[in-house]
Amino acid sequence: QVQLEESGGGLVQAGGSLRLSCAVSGRASRWNAMAWFRQAPGKAREFVAAINWSAGRTNYADSVKGRFTIARDKAKNTVFLQMNSPNPEDTAVYYCAARENYGSGSFTVDGMDYWGKGTLVTVSS
């Protein structure tokens, strides 16, 4: 089993930057796919970005490509989401998630095995 704990959320101005962290504990080495999802008020949870823990390969939703960057620190068992130039539409609860295999790089809510509790990001205009 793996435990995921997000941190780093808060209030940020549009055009600013924010970095989210996800601390991974438990049998972290078993889970090769780490991802960020988000859920805005009244909307479904959606995929944001994913990283292959061993190879470092990444995938992004079109809505964040070029603005957000996912990275991992193997020594610290931590996954990051660097959010640059956020806009009010990026306001959401951001969740860290894990599954065993990276596969083709397609990520859905139902396809993830473990979830953190989320961290709220509010982008002001």
C-alpha cells in the first residue's frame, strides 16, 4: 500500500507561480505512475499531468501544457507540480494519485489505485 500527501496549495495571483508537492510513503517503489488530477467546483475530476517514476516520461493535459511541469525527486519520494502562469480557470482541488504501471500514458480517474486527500489552489484574477 502507498500513502500520498499533498501540500503547497493556497492563493496565487493569475500569472504567478505555485509548486505543489506530493509525499509518497509506503511501498513507493512499486508504483511507477504518479499523476496529478484536479477538481473544480461543480465539475468532474480531470487529469492534469503524469510522470513515469523510473524513466521520467511525462504526459500533460492540453489545458496545462507549456505552463505546468511535473517532476519527481526519487531520493525524497516526492512528486511536484510546478504551476506557472496559472489563470482563474486553474482554481481547483489538486489531487495526487498513483498506479502500478505507466502504460500508454492515458490516465483516467477510474484507472488510478491510490489517492491523496487533495490540496486547494485558488487563482485570483
